Amino acid sequence: MIRTRRLLVRRTVSACLGALMVGGAVAGVTALTTVPVSADTFSTPGPFTAQVPADATTATLVGVGGNGGVGGNGRLTAGAGGVGGVVTATVTVVPCTTLTIEVGGNGVAGTVANATAAGGSNGGGSGGSSTQAIGGGGGGGASEVLNNSGTRLVVAGGGGGGGALVDGAPAANGGAGTSSTTFTTGSGSGVDGGNGASGVFATGGHGGTGTSGGTGGTGAAGAPNGTTPAGAAGGDGGSATSGGPGGGGGGAGYFGGGGAGGDNVTFTGAAGGGGSSFAIAGATSVSFGASTAASGSASVTFNGSAACTAPAAITATPNFTG
């Protein structure tokens, strides 16, 4: 008899809680169940979160880095921004934990005198400005997925910003967020970012690697060098301080690409380096490539879809016997 009454009370309490919940939650009451999605694609900056389903053990992740912005131009076509990298990998996940997704945005195109072209969201470096000519394009941002401990599971590098072109010489294109140069570290594997092309005198930024940011390009005739990033963000392009074009910004990545140097002499600006791309150690079905998409994105597909439940429902014990 005691057993029967306890069971009835437990069911009654659970039913009352369910009746209180409207739209899944009520002030002061936490819903017991969170229903995750088994797959989703993200194409705006974020950050976003995705809960790992209760029955999932792996997730297939695809990151596409943001593209670099085209360099500013006068009468001719300026340097193109580098394309973002693409990384695909299947990684081990812990059920009912949370993944964080960041999407790299495209760098802004180089603009008119004394205007700085912003880098893409999630770390793209800024293009260098110019006092009398036109600035370089901003670097693309990186797309990445992190686990609940903040460990980066995949990173797709952003492309470097294109070099500005005022007149005359060939344009300099930004480095891609990928290349044929591979790396392996204790944390995982990946590919270096591509190097940005140099102008006539100023040099382009180098691509990010598996252990460091890409070296910033050298400025010409007293113009500043591009910056060398210490971490994931792309370096900024050097500005032209007395005429000439600004340098392109570096793309973000596992390590960011270097910004290109500014140029006070010629009409051809240098381009930024691309960020490196990465997949965590232990990942399977790993591949790296170059984006053909118009912008960055990230997708997550779990091998399960079961809802995660909170601790057991409340159990009430009667204050009587018999």
C-alpha cells in the first residue's frame, strides 16, 4: 500500500510540473528535457551553440572560411581577395555537451583615401588605408567549431585581402585560406594559408602555419610593414603614408595570415596572407580544400538525435503509513 501511494504521488507531481510549463518553460521552473537537432548549417557570424544528442558519439563538421575583400581600385581591376579554406572532419563528441560555432565573414573591399577596409567577422585583419590613393581589402574571418572546453575541433582559414591598384602595374591577389603545404602538431593536422602576392616594391603577407602567424609584408619607401599576428586573428595591412596604395589584411585561421606592407612609391599594393586551416587530432575522414562559396559557413551533423534529459523527476514521500 505504501508503495502504491508513493507511485501515485510521483506521477501527480510530474503531471503538475508538466501542466505548469507553457512554451517549454515557466519563471522559476526549468524544463526537464532539451531536444537537440541532428544537423544544422550556420551562415551568419554567431556565435551559435548546438547540443550533442544523448545518443550521439560523433559529429561531422564542415567549416568554410570567409573570403578576403578585393583591393581598392582606380581605373583598373584591383587584386582579388583570397578564397576561404574548407575543412571537413568527423570528430568524437560527448553526449549532452554543447558545441560552439563561429562563422567567418568576408573582408570588406578596399575603399577611397583614408578609409580602412574592415576584416571579416571572427578575426579578419583590416586592409591598410592610404592618404592619397586607395586601400587594400580586408582579410576574411575564420569559421570554427569548439567543444564545451573551448578546444577548437575544426578551423577553416579566411582568405587574405587583395592589394589595391591605382594604375599601371598588375594587381596582387590575396592568399587563400588553404595551400598544398601540410602540417602536423600534437594538437592535430592542417594546411598552411597561402601567401599574398607582392606589389612592385611592397611585399605580401605570408600565410598562417600550424605553429605561428604568417609574417607581415614589408612596406616600401617608409610605409609601414603589415603586422604579423601572434594568434588566430589576421594581421593588418600596412597603410600608405604619403601616396600609393595600402596593403591587404591577413585572413584569420588556426593561425592568422600576415598583413601586406604599405607602399609609398608605386600604384600596385601588396596582398594579405591567408589563415591556416586545422582539424583536431583523432579526427577521421579529414579533408582540406578551397572554397567556391560566396561567403563563410559551418555545418554540424550528429550521428544521433535523442533528447537529453535532466536529472530524475521529483519524488515526494507521503507523511503517513498504512
